[in-house]
Amino acid sequence: MKKKILAVALCVTMAMSFGACKKKDGSDFKLGKYKEVEVQKSIATITDEYLDQYIDYVLQQSATTKQVKKGKVKEGDSVNIDYEGILDGEKDPFQGGSATGQTLLIGSDTFIDGFEDGLIGKKVGETVKLKLQFPKEYKNDPDKAGKKVTFTVTINALEVTEVPELNDEFVKKNYGENDVSTVEEFKVFAKERLELSQIINAIWTDTVNGSEMTISDKDLESKMDSLRSNDEAQAESMSVNVEQYAQYYYGIKEGEYEDYLKKQAEFSFKEPHFVKEVAEKENIKVEDSEYNEQMEYYSSYYSRSQDEIESMYKEYYNMSFREMILASKVREFVAKNIKIVEDETQSVSESASGDNKDTKAQEDKDKETSTTKADKKDDSKQDKESTEKK
């Protein structure tokens, strides 16, 4: 866990689309204001509570799991097990009914009734036979509904998670390359990175959209349709409508979804030109040594080859890995060159006159952020689908 993990906060929210404007040369692009963008003090402030939460997250990400070969299973334990299930009248395990080295959290209600309860109180190393029955209504596999089954389960070990302590040794090991060697230095370092992230997430979309560029109605509508289709697919998977999905994930109000889409569509066309123009004006570059260092880290972090990392960024972000680094550096430059202003306040008389509506609108605008979320699904769950409950 090194400096790149903290840097993720600055690049994970990117909605970059360097290929979005391929048929436009950007010759009509007019760069807007990107220095001394006004940011309210509250937005640029990281509370102690938030910092503590982030430090807890960092420590959890560095946690390790060790296997304990003795003890008894109790509620809440994670256990490593081998199991096989045989239906009554059958000789061999049914498909998907066996596994080795499977981690199971006792009390998670992952398996059919009686499976997890049947392991409570048993010793590590013990083999247990569980005579159970599939639910009468079993949506995972209707063919097994109501059938009796015997599971033979061997408890290999208890799996204990060890979260490291935040001390100077931990800091030196994980953040030494950032010239951070003590807990106090790390807190200052982390707070600065979180502030940059919070600022850029709050202002990036509006700052980019402050530039001018001619975008045809056809291109804009096409991009909006694409964004809408993605949201609709996500909403359907969650059994909600697209407006509800947008309100929850984007923090927008009812009836504002189409305006939000238009804003994001314009942003996708303008952003690559914005990054390029600012980089040229401010002489922001990605050196080969920087590219190689970042690529080595991400390749190790994702356990993929460098070619696979490049392909991943092309597929998900429509840009090269080098362009991702450049965009992150430009974002950081903009965040470091803001102008902090006091939060807007109103007198009682102003509120009484009805000006409170304008303030509320401004507050809503300040809360807008541009985020991209990448959902990861554990396909391994399908292997034990016939023994698990939804």
C-alpha cells in the first residue's frame, strides 16, 4: 500500500473519454477558467472523523488472514472447509455440491438451513455429517427443492483477520517512498491527499464544462442515450427505475435526471481537450520513469500484465494508461490552484425575503460530484449456486 493507493482517490472518479471526440479535432475548443476556481471552505475541509475513517480503511486494506488449526467454531467465525453433498438415493456428489478450501462466515446464511448451525461447537480438524433438506421452494435450483441431502464437511481451520496497528513501522514500510516515516507525518499526508480528492470531485465537472466547444445535437443526444442505457441496465439489476437509481447514486433530485445526463454528455466531449490544453499551458508531462513506476504498481496490484492493464483502461475508460496518469496530474494541478472562500451565509431578513431558495439551489449545486463506479462481481459464487440460498 503505497502512494498510488492514495492517488486512486484522484483518478478513480474520472469519467475520461479520450476517444469520445474522435471526429472532432477540437479546433473550436476554448479553454475556460481553471485557476483560482472558487471552492467553499467546508468543501475543502477534511474533518477528523473522516480522516479517522480513511485511516481505518487503509489499515483494513492491509489486513492479513491467518489460519488457526485449533479451537471450536462459534457464531461469527470464518472457517475454511471442504465439503461434498450427496442427495438421498445418489452415490456421487451433485454438480456444484462440493468444494475444497472454501471460506464460510458462520451466521452469513450463505448455505441452506442447518449447514452453518451444524458446524457451531465443532472442533477444527473434525469431519461432520449434516443430514439436511433443501427448501420446498428453492429458486436456485428447483429440481432440488424439498430433497434430502447429506453434507460431509471437514473443518480445516479458523480464519482470523489481523489488522495492522498504525505505528511508525507501518508508515515507513508502506509510505516511506513519499518521505513519510511517522504516524503524525502520515496523517498530514493523508489529509492533504483527501482534501485534493474532495475538492476536485466537487468542482471538476463544472470546471471542465466552463470551457466552450461546439457539439452537435446529434452527438450530444447519442452520448446521452449511451449514458442512459448504462444507467437503465444498472437500475434494472437493482429492481428500481432509472430515476431512483440516479437519485441514489448521483444525488440528484426527482425530475433533474435529463439535465444531469446533458451535463455529463457535454463533459465527456470537453474533458479530453481540457486536459490536453491545461497540460500544454502548464507544461504538465508524464515522464517515462513515472509511467513505468505507475505501470509496475498497477500491474502488481491487479495481477495482470502491462498489456492487459493497457487493454483494461482502453475498454473501461477509452484512454491509454499514460493518458490516465496525465489526466490525474491535471486534476491535481487544478485542485492545488483553487481559491478558498467562506461558505455563503444569509441573514434572517434575507431568508424572510425569500432568498433562501437561491441559497438552497447553490447548496444543491455544491453537492454535485462526478463519479465513476466499477462494480466487481464474484463469479465463483456460481460454483456453489445449488447449495446456497439467495
